[in-house]
Amino acid sequence: TDRIFPDYPRPDLTLSSYPRIALEISQISSNDFGIGGTDTISNLNIECVIFDVNVKPLEDKTTSLRNAFRTNQKNFYNFQFIHPTLVGPVIKPTDRSDEILNKNLTFQILNEVET
């Protein structure tokens, strides 16, 4: 957990600062819910971006993280259910050094009722 951050890595970090994982809510879709539409039901997309210096560890962390979410998809405290929806390709970002790679995972939290 010492490598999970609520933001993206700064461009000035050294290679010893990796691997890192960044998380953010990328999309929320909401609809009226309940009798008279007094509540709101929402689905949230969570983007998880994994950064590492080599492809193999990057792929291993991606698989491990995806499997952990699948195994525990109903065991989170703040929401009832989450599941993986997308796994992106390995990307070499242009705003970082040539050694840093990243890969995106998208998870969806379903049916969050807001009163």
C-alpha cells in the first residue's frame, strides 16, 4: 500500500520511485431512483493506472490487482459491489522518461444509492 496514491506521479520522480499505482474516479452516471425519484442511483468508474519500469512486473501487478478485485468484489466497506470492466494496453507515456510504462484498469461500482 505504500505505492498507491490518489494522484499521478510527478514527471521529476526517479526510477527508484516505481512501481506506483494511481486511482481516480473517472466517470459517474446517475439516474433518479425510488418512489417519486427522490433518490439517485449511480454507477462509478474507477481508473487504476499502474506504473512500472519493465513490462513483466507491470503485467504481473495488473493481473494481481485485477484478481484481488475479482476475489473480493463483494467485500468492500464503502460500497456493495465492484468488478473489473476493462484492461488497457501497455503504454509508454510521452511526458515521462522512456523507461516508465503504464497500464490502465477500469473497475465499475454498481448501484450506489444517494439519498
